[in-house]
Amino acid sequence: MTMHIVDRRLNPNQKSLENRQRFLRRAKAVIQRAVKETSKSRGIRDVLEGGEVSIPIDGTTEPRLRRGSGRPDMVLPGNKKFIEGDILPRSGEGSGKPKDAGEGDSEDTFRFVLTRDEFLDIFLDDLELPDLAKRRLAEAEHQGLRRAGFKVSGSPANLSVSRTVRLALARRVALRRPRPEAIEQLEAQCEACEDEERRAKLQAELDALKSKMRRIPFIDPIDIRYRRFETVPKPAVQAVMFCLMDVSGSMSEHMKDLAKRFYMLLYIFLTRRYRHVDIVFIRHTDRAEEVDEETFFRAPASGGTLVSSALQCMHEVIRERYDPADWNIYAAQSSDGDNSYSDGETTGRLLKDLILPFTQYYAYLEVSEPGGFANMPESALWTLYQRLCADGAPLAMRKVAERGEIYPVFRDLFQKRVGQERVAP
């Protein structure tokens, strides 16, 4: 039996519910753009604290249709020509002249404060690790829900309408509840009958059926069933992100600041969105070392440049702790593109033979002084990575010279891919 449920509840305030939902989606998009613009001018650590966000005030009102009075004395939402206080011309006359209070270009804004969690939820809403796959299930588990039959009590949100109706129908059939059609047919016979004795018998039978119908309700409390759920352990996907940063003497303070901002965004993204992701920090000059978070972001360093030392260190960590058969391996490298001439062949061999074949995704960020990419040839690393990309390696490359470019580039590297299979983090 096919059942159709028709929602006949009135829309709030006589407004279209579909229009309101469309407005809420548009308002959310406005807030997301405002958060992105606000984050560009903030320090990375300030992003963690939420704060005040401004959006145009006309983005906070829900559009609606109104009947005009026949006179042009009202400024309706949505126009781009008039503001409150303008003198509207009559039909055929020239443009209106604003009063003193309406002169000049201005745009009202609506300011509000987002909490830390609200800001980060919007900030990271459309980001994910590319190509996250289940190689082997992790030992660590988290709790999930699954259907576990029905129960006689519960939340109205878990009410099973189909099971309730089915049990009510079975009960009515078992107790032989009179059908409304039978009562209507008996009522018609009673009205058409002219024999008083026969009519009295029909009336008695009709009263008995109505009494029995009242005793057997259409829906009884014993019929009501609620969906039941139980928690079960579910295996989680595990991944590791390697953060490789060049801290050699060729990296200026501006370049190091760009790299640290990128890694801070990456750190916030991973710790906020994923439950089972390890982060390995590796920094290098002419030698590489695995360091903790505090040393990676704050400790000074200087020296020559050997990129292969960082890749070799990454390979050793993978071999010791992260079996590629069990782990999704990611890497993010930041450098100014300089490398020792003699190290180019070693770097290419390590990437091609030992790193990229076992890596889900490798992101390379090349940093420079402001305007530094305009009149300079391609760096040695950029040329090498371009060649690897042409061979189909899972590698993405971006350049950054200004602080305001960090956030757009980061989103570009880790935005959700259309059509990609999603795996629960």
C-alpha cells in the first residue's frame, strides 16, 4: 500500500517556505564570502579565535512582494538606484534629487560576532583531503549508529509512520472493526426502508456497528512504534600528512612567514576536520630533521639547501612508522625553489621512485618576495616538479608572493573535488 503524506502546515508569517530556504542558502553564501575576506587580513592565529564579521545589510533581509499604493512614495528592497530619503520623480520627469541626508555613496553593513567554532566551521566548510581512500581499516575505532528495529517509546522525530499504520491495520482486521463503507451502506438501507420493523432491526445493527467502531480506534497507543538505533564501533580511515619546509639561508623572513601561514592553515584544517590524521613536521637546510610543532613554527634556522635531505627523511619515517598498505600518505612542501645543482638528480629520483608512488597527494608551494615571480625564470624545483606532473604524478603546484594569496591558494589545493568518492573521516 502506497502512502502519501501531505504537509498542510501553514508557512510562517504567511511567507513561502521554499523562498525562505532559498534565502537562507543565499545568506549562508554571503557569510562564507565575508569569512573568507576577513581571514585574508588576519593573522593565522587570530583565525582560531573567531571574532567580528561584516556583511551588507541588504543580505540580511528576506525578500517579499508588497502591493503598492499607486504612488511612487516607497523605496522597495532590491532597487539599486534609490536610498531612503531620496525624492522620487513623477513619471516622465528627470532623476530624483537626494536630500542632504542621502548624498554620497555608502553601504550599510551588518556586524555580528562568530564564536571560534562557528568561524572555523564556515572557514573549513568546503575543504577535504583529496583522494582519501581506505587502504586498510585502522585499529582505532569511533562510535557510529545503525538501525536496530523498533521500540514502543521514543522521540517524535523517530516515529515510524509506516510501521505504526501497518500494526494499526492488522489490529483493526483482527478485531473486525467495521469499515466506514459498511456503516454508510447500512445507513442508506435504513433511510430507504419503509417497513418499521425492518428499519428497527437495521437501526439496532447500525448502532451496534458504530459502538464497536468507537471501541476499536483507528490508531491505538499500542500500535505506535519508534525507530530504534544502537551505537556500534566503526573503523576509521587513517592518514598522515608530512609538512616539509625549507628554512635555509635563501629563505627570507617574508618567505618563511608565507610558508608558516600556509602550514598553520593546514594544521587547523587537519586537526579540525579529521579524527585520525597524524602530522609529521620536517624542516631542512642542507640536512633535514623531524621536529615538533613548536620548533617547526618558531625555532630559527639557517644554512645551505639540499631538498633531497627532507625527502630522504620523509622516506625513512614512512618506512619506520607508516606502511603505505595501511596509511593514506600526504605531503605538503614549501620552498623558494632553490636547490643545490648537484642535488637535482637525487631529488627527482627520490620523488619518482620512493615518494610519489606511495603518496595520495603531494602539494608544492613556492614562495617569493613580493613581485618576485614577475621577472624571474622558473626555479630548479618548479621545473623538476612540472616534469613530474606531466608524467601523471599526484602533484599540485602553486606560487605565492603576497600574504593575501595564501588563503585562496590553500583553498584551491584542498577544495572538494567533484565526483570524488567520500570516505568518512
